Amino acid sequence: MSQPMNDDVVLRVDDLSIVYQTKRGNVQATTNISFDLKRGQAMALIGESGSGKTTVSLSLIRKLPKNALITQGQVLYQRDGNVRDVLKLSKRELREFRWKDCAMVFQGSQNAFNPVLKIRTQFEDTARAHGWTDKNAVRERALELLRLVRLDPERVYEAYPHELSGGMKQRTLLALGVLLNPQVVILDEPTTALDILTQRAIIDVLNEMQQRLNFSIIFISHDLSLAAEMADVVATVYAGEIVEIGPVNDMFYDPQHPYTHGLLTSVPKLDHEQDFVSSIAGAPPNLISPPSGCKFHPRCPYATDKCSEDDPTLTGEKPDHLAACWNKDALLEAREEIARKELAQ
Amino acid sequence: MVSQTPDVVAATGQANMLDRLYDSVLNIYRNHTFRVIIQAIITVWAVVTFTFFLVRLMPGNPIDVLIEQILVQEGISYQEAYDRVAASFDFDPDATALDQYFDWFGDVLRLDLGTSITSPGTRVVDEIARYLPWTLFAVGSGLLISFVLGIVLGMTMAYYRNSPLDHILSLFASFMTGVPNYIWGLLIIIILGIQLNWFNVGALRGTYDVNTTPGFNLPFIVSVLEHALLPIITYVVSTLGGWMLNMKSSTMSVLNDDYVNVAEARGLKDSRIITAYVGRNASLPLFTQLTISIGFVLGSGVVIEEIFVYWGLGHYLFASITTRDYTSMQGVFVILVITVVFANLIADLTYGFLDPRVRVSGQK
Ligand SMILES: Nc1ncnc2c1ncn2[C@@H]1O[C@H](COP(=O)(O)OP(=O)(O)O)[C@@H](O)[C@H]1O
Ligand SMILES: [Mg+2]
């Protein structure tokens, strides 16, 4: 992306590619990913397990596993007119950048809190690491945030992690996440381990926090309905690539990529990650030697010869709704056919 | 509706009272502190009783041992020697072991450990008070040094795992744990005392140089440290490897824990993460092992003190065994058991301060 960064863009991922070096070869977990995240915007990354969502999110705070190698690209954060590439920060700059500019809730992180320290100490630790030593001020801000996530602030602040339930811990983590007023908060499947009711509560709390504090969100999920409630923009990720990106309504009512369409027409079975893609035949490809051309072509009902030869790029009639597919017309016809059948019934 | 007869009412009342009594007894028992203390007392009693009879199962008795000596030295008749020894001893060889046990145990309950059999008039308590502090000093500092060193080295190994440093330290640690402590004692004498000649082992008998005046003065303190140094080194070397290997594996598992990853994402400084997040959690299991270790090291102290002629409780016990001085031996056993159990008790009751998760479940 060569355009200059507008003032309202807080994060730009530019042509990012990441491989994992393994004994069996290089896993191409992320390939040429680009997107802009605007101030106050919530973007959802959706896709099957193994499509590379976590890899992208980890690279945004440079917290990738040791065997990961960023082969190209930039991760640009803009704050107060300054643009910095996270991939070029020194060790010290990186430490200061983390949590202050971008906070992260990791996938499957049930024990995000140190079991032997009080919640209070962990808030104070976070503040102190970023030069904020006034404990009373930290306390005041923490209590306010804990109230915002609908917890009993005084009790939770003085509690040890094991005294809180899973849902309470997750909300406490959200409060801790915005303690330093970050511009971006990344949430990698933040509700997967929780029951349905708790999931709801977390989503409500998140929406409310975002309205109040106006940070940007990257929300990673395999659950489309959850993503729909959170997101302004949705990107579908397949085999390490963004195959479609657009405003949430366009994505739901006018999907341009067969993979997005497949995700939409499959019926989610509560929270079982594997089951929701059951209507798309086949399995995600091996990322050590991915298919030629469009990586989705072996599973695509509309695939033609061209699909196995040339890799399509993201294009679209509207500038903000792009999809990487050679046969958008075929998908459109199929969708109209389905709509006619439904009407006839 | 049938009205209840007075009998039935009384019976239910009684049952209720019994129930409540049962409940409150159960509640007291459920109280962690109480239970731990009761267990400690039972342990002390069981071990003390066991050793009492064990001591008497040893071949020979104090009288025979001394008669033997007198016979050899003075050439008088057996009967003469027997009479003389029996008269001077505070011990009736004809009483049954059970009678002796009840006698002795009654005294122990009154905190009286009796007098030495072989040197009548010497109170066992006084002897123990003389020797015990030296043992506690040597064993205590040995354990402390090796525990702290083990934690630091173990964490280093985990942080630099698979590096040459880790491989060297691992080898070193396995070797140290593999060699028994008494062999270490001998090796240290041979290497440091004889080969390198860094220490004049022969001159380091006892616990301090008799030419110094005990008190808070430099020559005395230096001589105390000099005398204790080799036993302490032995305790350190024979326990260090275990701490290192345990701390390494414990640290490696903590390094995979979510909260360490999150702490890094929170931008905490490495120093804070290493101490309060990794070190604190990784050392928790080692504190439990420390309590077990106290008993082992105290036990091994008997041999180590004898090897280095360090006049601590072990040396005293060794001398008592040689003369079959039952009361002295028993006294030492009682004190050793109480020391170990007491150390465990303290560790158990204070563990909650280290791990808040135990604090709560203990009180429930
Ligand atoms: N540390 C790693 N080493 C090698 N391969 C990895 C590693 N982490 C993830 N992968 C692979 O990278 C791909 C993307 O994984 P991930 O980013 O976790 O996907 P998602 O979050 O969408 O489930 C998967 O094929 C996964 O097996
Ligand atoms: Mg993931």
C-alpha cells in the first residue's frame, strides 16, 4: 500500500508475510496481508482454525513464537501524527510500546494473571512498567475500569486470581487491557472458553467500553454471529491470506467470495470450532506446500481452470469491499438461485 | 397427627446434641492448623517410641561395654567389675524394656531427658544444648546456601536451555546428586585438605579454636566459620544438584504458563518478570521439598560431623552409640525428631504466605 496514511488510521498492516520454520519445511502462515484499521473501528478476522489469524495478531505486538520468521512487510502504528514500524523497534522501545499502544488478550489464555499476586499488584506492575508510579491514581483508574466491566471494583482489586471465576477474570483482563489507554486492543477468540451467557456479557461489556474509551479493536473469532455484533469491518482469512474484506453488512448480505459465503451458510453448532464449516467440503490446505493459484480452488464449487493457475488479487466494485476471486459472477448466480428457491417454498 | 412421647423428644434432643458435638469436633479437625499440629505431635511420639526400642535392640548394653573396658584396663574379676559399674550407673539392667519406657516417657513429658548413663550426673539436656546449636548452624547455613544457589542456577539453566552452559551445569548437577554425601565428605578432605592442602583438616577439630574467647569478636567468628566451612561445603555440594535440576524443570514449565506470556505483552521489565512472575512461581514446589530435605540433611549430619570431627549433635550421638549410652541417644533422637517435625510444621503453616491458593483452601 503506497498511499499516505490518513490521520484516522491507527494501524496499517502492509504486505505482511510470515513463515514458521519447521523440520518438515516452512509453514506459510501469513501471505501478503494488508489492511488499515481506523480510529475507533472494530475489525473482525474470521476463518477456520489454522487459517493464520493468531499468527497475524501475534505479529502486531511482535510476540510470535521463536521459529517464526517475518519475511516481508510492515506493521505501522500511528499516534499523534508519528508513524512507527513495530517490526523495527528496539527491544526497549518494543517493551514500552506493548500494552501502552496495543494491548492483547491471547487465545485460550485462562490464566492470564500471576496466581501469587493480587489483582492490585498486577495493575500496579503494569502501570509502573510504563512509568506510572502514583499508586493512588492507578487505583482510581483501575476501580473505574473494573466498574465499567461490571465487576465489584473494590473486591476484585484486592482479590487473588483464583478467587475470581473465568468470566470475571476475562473482564478483569479487559479492564487491565485499557488501563494505559491503548489505541488498539487485540482480542484473539476472547470468549471461546466461556459459556454462552458469559460470552454475551463479555461482548456487551466490550461494546460499552469501546463506546466510552474509543479505542480500535481487532477481534478474532470463528463465530460469525459474535463477530457481527462486534465488528464494523470483517475480513475473512483463508490459508494465511485475506480473501475478502468489507463492511460488516456487505459481508453478510452480499458476500463476494465463495469461502465467505460458505462460512455464512454453515450452521454454527454452539462453540465447536470444527463444526461450523461443515458445509464447506474438504479440509484447510497444508500450508507447507499450499495449492497453486487460488488456494481455495480445491474446495471451491465454482472453481475453473484459471483458478488453479492464477492467484486472484483483492478487487471490488466498491472501494471498501474487496474479494480475491475470479468467479464472482458464478457465486452471484448461485446466490440468486438459492434466494429464488427460498422464495418459492 | 401423633404427638411425640417425652422419650422420643429426649432421644432426639440427645441425638441433636451428639450431632452438634460431632460437627464441632469435625470442624476443629478440619481446621488446617489444628490438624497439622496434631499430626506433628503423633509423629514425634511414634518416632521417639520406635527409636526407644530400636536402641535397646542394638547388640550390647552400656554396662557390658564399660565392664569390657575395665576388664581390659585393670585386670580385675568380672564380678568386681560388674558391681562397680552397676553401682555407678543410673540404670537398672534388669528392669524390662517396657518398664524403662514408661519411666523414661513420663520424664520426657515433664521435659526431663534424664542423665547420661555412662557419666552419671551429666544432664542430657545440657549436653544437647551444648551440641545442637553447632549442628543447626552448619546444617542450616548449608541448606540455605544450596537452596538459594540451586534456585539461581536452576533458573539460569532454564533460561539458557540447550546452550553449552545448560549442558555443563546439568552434568555437574547430576554428578553432585549421584555421589552420596559421606563420599563427598571424604572427597573434600582428600582434595581440599590433602591434595591441595588448603585446609589443615587435623587442626580443625571441634567447632572453634579453643584459644579464642567465645563471644562477638572477630577471631572467634573467623574460627567458627573456619571449623564449619568444610561440613557446610559438604552439605551444599551434596544437595545443590537436586535443587538445580528441580528448579530447572519447574522454571521451564512456568515459562510456558499464560501469565508469563501476558506479562511480556504487558511490557513489564525482564527483572520484574524473572523475579515476581517466573521465580516466585517456579520455586513454590521447591519449598515443599525443602522441608523434606531438612530431615535428610540433619540425618546425614551424624556421619558428616564424624568425618570432619565437627562437634555437633551428630558427633555427640556417635559417641553415645559407641558407649551404648541409652539416655543420651534417646535424648538426641527426641531432639532430632522434634527439630525435623517442627521445621516441617513451620514450613507447612507458612506455605500459605507463599501461595495464596493454599491459604484459602486450608481455611475452608
Ligand atoms: N509455532 C508454530 N510452528 C509451526 N507452525 C505453526 C506454529 N504456530 C502455528 N503454526 C501453523 O501456522 C498456521 C496458522 O496457525 P494460527 O495462526 O494459529 O491459525 P488460527 O489462529 O487461525 O487458528 C497453522 O497451519 C498452524 O499449524
Ligand atoms: Mg488462533
